[in-house]
Amino acid sequence: MSKIVILTGAGISAESGIETFRAEDGLWAQHRVEDVATSEGFARDPAMVVNFYNARRKQAANATPNAAHKALAKLQQLYAGQVVIITQNVDDLHERGGSRDVLHMHGALNSALCVACEHRWPAAMTMAPGDACPKCSAPAARPDIVWFGEMPYDIDAIFDHLAQASIFAAIGTSGNVYPAAGFVAEAHRTGAHTVELNLERSAVGGQFAEHRTGPATRVVSEWVEELLAKPVQPRDSFK
Ligand code: NAD
């Protein structure tokens, strides 16, 4: 069966009003990554970190899926093969746009994690430092976000998907955060056609066979319509 594996990053949610990591204003610009996206930063100042993710959770809840999220959901529904969506994003705009089985490799704003027993539960809109775990009662809740230095989720399943991909696409990701930035090399090595959809070439842009340059709402929608209009390509036809 033909399999399309899609990696998305902050750029796909930019036109929904959620600023990217490297945008010049907004939440990220007001904080150092070491302070808000590492376990050391959380240990130093849990209240500041929890409040940072509270603000991001609220922002994501007020945002709506855009045409790019919806186009990928349409592809999942109508493509004759399998479409796997892997996202580095912690918002839930893919799901609210209609996609299913999205692999959130960097965690999710709408999930809370117990540091003591690793139980997960739906996060309150406003978390507080030291919130109790509903399972073990330890005052050890944290946002269920994969911070720098931590192991991304679902990595074995992701590499299995990459090994089987006919097409690998990266949408709105800068190619600076590993292991996600290494997926294009892996997909290429195992025989997939690779395509980058972005406003500009990413840090790993030279490794893609094809580029579609422009805002995600336009280029993703066009790409999806093209894929749905042509017969499904057997995996080997791209080699
Ligand atoms: P990034 O901020 O490093 O890069 C964003 C990329 O998107 C850039 O390459 C930029 O050219 C592109 N882009 C911006 N606007 C676009 C548009 N309208 N259409 C198409 N492309 C556009 O983001 P990243 O590569 O995802 O890595 C940053 C890390 O920050 C990730 O680990 C992610 O978890 C986190 N993050 C997540 C969100 C979110 O959940 N929405 C937002 C910011 C950061």
C-alpha cells in the first residue's frame, strides 16, 4: 500500500495566529528556550514555566484550524493509501481540522503528565505548579511537553513509518530541531520521494528532492489536490 508520511512544524499553525518558535514577537520571543523548554528550567521556576504553557494553551484553544490543516485531513480521508501525520506542534489544530491518529512527537498542550508515576490526563486550561496527580496523588503534575534533552514520543513507530513511505513531506518546519530534522535523510535513504513545503528553504532544505514555496494554506492545499487527482504511485516509481 502506498504510504505518505507528513511531518508538520510551527509554520502550519502560523496562519491560525499561533506564532512560530522563531517569530520576532509573541510568547517565545519573551522567554529563553533554556528557561521554558528544559527540565532544568522547570526545576528552577515551575510557576513561570507552567504559566508560559497556560498562556500557550489558551492561545491554541482560541485559534482555529486553517486551510492547510483541513487539506491534510481531506488527504487522510480520500487518499487511496495510508496518510500518517507526525507533528512537532503541541496545539491540537490537526485534530480539530479533522485529522486522526496524529503522532504528537513533542507532546500536547491539552495533556498533563505526572513526574512521579508517568500517568497522563487531560490538562486543565489553567494548570498550577504542584497540581496533584489524579492517579497517585503526588503533587507532581507538569505540562506533557517534550522538552529539549528529553526523548520524543513514538520514535520507534515514526521510523517504521519512514521506512515504508512512498512520499515524505515536511511542512512549516525549520529543520533545526533533531531528531525531526533528520527524518528527510532517513526517508530518502529508504526510497521515499521527499518534498518540502515552506515559506523558505529550511536548514535541511538541500536534502529534499522537491520544494513548494509559499504559505501553508496555499501550497498544502494545492499539493493535496494534485495528490488526489493522480493515480496512487507505487513506492518504487519514485526511485
Ligand atoms: P520553527 O519556528 O523553528 O520554524 C517554523 C518554520 O515554519 C520556518 O521554517 C518558517 O519558514 C515556516 N513558516 C512560517 N510561517 C509559515 C507559513 N505560513 N507557511 C509555511 N511555512 C511557514 O518551528 P519548528 O520547526 O516546528 O520547531 C520549533 C519547535 O517549537 C518545535 O519543537 C515545536 O514543538 C515548537 N513549537 C510549536 C508550536 C505549535 O504547537 N503551534 C509553535 C511554536 C513552536
